[in-house]
Amino acid sequence: MADEEFDAIVVGSGFGGAVSACRLAEAKRRVVVLERGKRYPPGSFARSPREMAANFWDPRQGLHGLFDIWSFRGLEAVVASGLGGGSLIYANVLLRKPEQWFVQESPRAGGYEHWPVSRADLDPHYETAERMLGGTPYPFDRDPYARTPKTLAMQSAARRHGTDWFLPKLAVSFGTPDPVPGIPVGVPEDNLHRRQRYACRLCGECDIGCNYGSKNTTDYNYLSVAEEHGACIRDRCEVRRIDRENGRFVVEFVRHRPEDEGVPRDPASLPVETLRSKVLVLSAGALGSPFLLLKCRSAFPLLSSQLGTRFCGNGDLLGLVTGSRSRVLDPSCGPVITSTMHHPDALDGGEGRGFFVQDGGYPGFIGWMLETAHAWGPAHRAVRLVLTRVLDQVTDEPRSQLSARLAALLGRTRASAGTLPLLGMGRDVPDGRMRLRNGWLDIDWTTATSAGYFAGLLAAMQDVASALDSRLKLNPTWWLGRVVTVHPLGGCPMGRDVREGVVDDHGEVFGYPGLFVADGSVMPGPVGSNPALTIAALAERFSTRMIERSG
């Protein structure tokens, strides 16, 4: 196919790529967005076991789904593949990075991080991103939201231990002016899918894709605006190589065809297409963008030696409060996250490295799985019901109403109603290193250097569990010195110069005018809070320089 030329090419469609594409298109630049995953209009996210089995990303095995799971030394990472990027599977929280956590540390070793931007630099962009993403606190003071058990439980636990507790802004449509679950939101013409959206139904399905369009993912705002202003948005297009030639950036990509789903296929066998542009924006995430630059480093010999450094998991740790004997927690009621506890850093009045603890949630079908996980309980109750019915027949018992007996068949439901996921995140040490090994991305990171941070976070989670009269269980991989992160950060860190970072404070790669990185990889250290809003705010800031370079 003939080469195409644009003013700007954006690789990826998450919080960084969507913002960049939107602002470039609004400035009347000819911009194309390349997203490797497919589109997910309302109603298209997997729910059945058959659909879930195919809901992973590995085109070599015929998998074109949503979840892309990576395993490295010290951690597993979960990222997304689809139009909207990480916004499709995140838990909607829009939190600003605490002002004192924009640190400048020395010396240049270990956990060193220097933020070349401040909270004051980003506050105007935070406001813009919050407005675009429709950020609003969970309407906890309104029926039926006021009856959300897990929110009440977290509030109670925070009061008991004197911890700062609040309702963060969520990128969720609850319906206006009066929040009512399930009412229509806007009109189909408002978004690029041309589908009707509905207010949050409090079903706890945010992290596996919202089938009602209630989540304000980037395809409903930034990307829809970009398309309205002429941006060309191409899904199922995976970038394989980038280069620079005659003052233009060259991008080679392949298309994953819908008919290839379920069919193992070597991407090297697919036809390669080529695009050229004045500006190239890499927004493939903290795994994708560094991986692409590492693979194509020979084409960009001036890249900083800091490429692949400052990696961290944003302090992510998953816990599970179980067996609460005094409270109903019901994590399937509400959005996945509704509230937040803030434990300050030594920099802002606390001790050690600061963190946040948030309530979690999951879809209702997980509750059924928990209830049947221990086969003896349901089996015992079923046998007892059958024997009782046989005895009734033998004794000619006239009692014909079975409602109470069938209710007893379900048991006390403590396994599901007394369980609550907890998500912790904060300022772990950003000392991970990325490299290529046999053509694969490899990351060397360990929990050992962040042991003090994790000890404080674990103690806070234990406090929540004790306040809820329950036990705390951790992801089993924790006992193997591993964590699961949904917030990988770093790899192309910002810095004041090429010795300190890969990009400057406007996201432009040192030594290569017009080449930008706009995603979680530019963080020189952990955001500490949920990073989505900070990524979007940085992309808002970076877009001014992108527009200048593409003009």
C-alpha cells in the first residue's frame, strides 16, 4: 500500500494518546491514531465463560481480547488492549498527585526521582482533564447510593483509626441533575460508537469493561472530540517499527483482521503498512512505549541512557478483607472504587513513604463463585434439604410452603457479603530497569528495596480488616516476593537534561524534536495516587509543544 503522510501520528489511545490526538485535531492538524486493540461499544465486553476465555491479548495465538498480562521479576502487570487503552479497565478514580510528592531527590542512584514539573504547573491541566472526563464524587448522600455497604464500612474504619477518608472524583456518569441508576445519558450521536449510554447501574463491573457506557472512558470524550475534528482513528493497527527519514518519522504497522480472531498467526506474516509524519507521539503505555524504543534504538542513537530506568508499580498491592462477622460489605454494589483513605508521606506530615487505600469491588457473579468455592457448605445444605423433603413424604407432613427452606439452602452468604477487596498504592521505590532479552521485554524490579513502604501499607490494611471484624488476605504471590500492578510506570522518565531523563518536561525526547512520549512511562517515579489523571494532565501540557512542532 502507498505510504500516507500526516502532521502527527499518535500510537495508543489511552489517557496520553487520546488527549494528544484531541488537542492536535482541534488545532486542525492532520492526525491519525493507531490502536492495536479493537473497539468496544456498549454491550460488547465479555461476560460469559466462553467470551472470557478469548478476552486476552496475544494475536500470535489468535487472541484479540482486552487483557494483556505480563510477568517479570518481582511483579505481574495487567494492561489493556482496545480503543480507549487503560481507561477501559481502570476503576475510574481521578486523583491529583499530592503537592509534596513532586519530589527532587539526590543522589542519582537507587530510588532517585526528580520531577521537573510541579503541582502548580499541572493544576490547570488537572482541571481541564477532570472536566473532559466528567469527574464527580460518588453521590453517597443520595438514594440508593447512600445504602452502599462498602462505602459505609470504609468510612467507619477510617473514623476508628483516625485516618483521612474522602470520596474522590470518579469518571462515571451517574445521571443528572438527579442521579438515578440506569437512566439514559446523552444521545447516541454524542460519541464515536453512536450508541446510547446509561447511568451507572452499581453493578461492580468497571474493571472488566462497562457494558452500559457509564464509565467515561476516553472513547466517549477525548477520542470522540478528536474524530469530530477530523482525526483518523484506526483500531486493530499494531505498530511494529519506528524510524526517522528525511526529517519525517516513519511508522510501520500491521492490521489485525476480525476474521483472524481465534486463528494463530505470526504477526511477521501480515502485510506491513507505512505512515510518515512531522510529529510522532508514543502513548503505548509504560510497557509498550519503552519496549518500542528499545527495539528501535538503533534508529535513534541519541536516545538517553536513561531509557528503561525509573520503573515502578506505583506501590500497588491487592488485599482482601474476608469473613466479616459484624458487617455486610457487599462489594458487588456500586462502582469498583467509591472512597479513599490517605496516609500522608514524611514529606507532608506522616511517616515513611505515603500511600492510599481504596475499597474495591467485583461483579455479582464473583460472589456466586465465592459461595460455591468450598463445596462442603452447599453440598451439606443440599443434602439436608433433600433429607428433610424425604422425611416430609414419609411422615405425610402437610406443610407445603418451602420458601424458608430454600432460603436456608443459600446459607449465611458470609463468603460473599463479608468480603471486600482493598487496593493500596503509593510511593514505592522507582529503581526498576527495563531491557531486551532475546527480543522480549524484561524488567528487573524487586519488592525488597520498597520493604519499608510495603510494611506501612500492610499495617494500614490490617487496621481496616480489624475495624471491620474480619481477616486480611493478600494476593498469594506476595509471599513469593511478587506483586500484581495495574499501574506500571516509568521507562521513559522526564528529566532536566539527557543525563537525567529520556524526555523533557513537555514530553519531547531529548535529541529528537517532534518525537514525544505521553503516557505513564514518562513518570520519573510513582504518582502515588491513581495515575490516570496525572497522565492526562501531563498530556494536556505536552500537547502545546506537539501543536507547535506539527505546524
